Amino acid sequence: MGRTVPTYRLALEAMAQQWNDFRRALRKEDRAAFDSLVNRARMHASAATYAISLDPAESALLSMLLEHEKELIEVKRRLGREEGGEDGLLGRGEPEG
């Protein structure tokens, strides 16, 4: 018997196809950013498959957010070094006070 639920990778590709009209309506520079977001979701397909979310869109969006967070942490790290921060790290996730 076959699977009753499509794999996350198949579901993600189906979502990308559904989003294609939206993508085509974007300006050229926005299309590149959109494609980058979809590719970021693909980067974490293994984790999303393991998580077995009922909604693949939730996993895709979480993957996109994760990649943005990683990029933001890297930018903050670089800025901390350029501004002469103590050890180059901004905000270690610890509350100030």
C-alpha cells in the first residue's frame, strides 16, 4: 500500500507550485527574494519530515524563519566586532538586567 500522506518534500514542491501565481505577480527583485525563501524551506526538509507536522506550510515557514534568524545572528556578530564589542557577540539570549 502507498502512503496516505505525501512526503514533506512533495508537499513543499506542491506549495511552491501553488505560490507560482503570486511569484509571477512580484517585481523581478522580489522574485529573487521569494525564490530564496522557498530554497530556505528546502534546506530543512529533513528536519521538517522528522517533525511530521500536520501542516507542511507551518514547517516551510519555520524553516524560512530559522534561516533568517541565523543570518540576523551573523550580521549582529559582525557588527559587534566592527563596533569593538567585548567578544563580538550581541545578545546571547540572556535577559538584560
